[in-house]
Amino acid sequence: MAEFEFWVNGMTCEHCERAVTAELSAVSGIIDVQVDAASGRVQVTHETPLEQAAVDSAVQDAGYTVRAWPTATNA
């Protein structure tokens, strides 16, 4: 298992957290999602390599945009 952390724009409340969590939880390989609307921080735990495009698409489907990706990832 590995963890991947990134930041999302536009989240302001628990509803935002739930929307992002639901979309990311549907991405194949993701087994846990932790979202903090106040900071915009999102951390996912995954058991298979993640495609950044799939993560980005899930965030967009929730109605938000990725603000920043880490410079070095284990995705």
C-alpha cells in the first residue's frame, strides 16, 4: 500500500469533503480517502499504482479542481 497527497481548490464544508471522498473512493485501487476542506488537503491510500489523470478526473467530477500535486509521488 502507498499514500498519495495533493491539494484541491474550492472545498469549504463537509458536503465538499463527502463529494470528493465519494468520487475518489470509486477510483480503482483507492482503499481510503481523507479530505480536509479547510486546508484543501486530500490524502488517498491505494493498493495499486494510480494514474494522475484518473484522480484529477474524479476530483473534477466532484466539482472541484486540483490545486497542486506533490513534486515527487509514489502514485
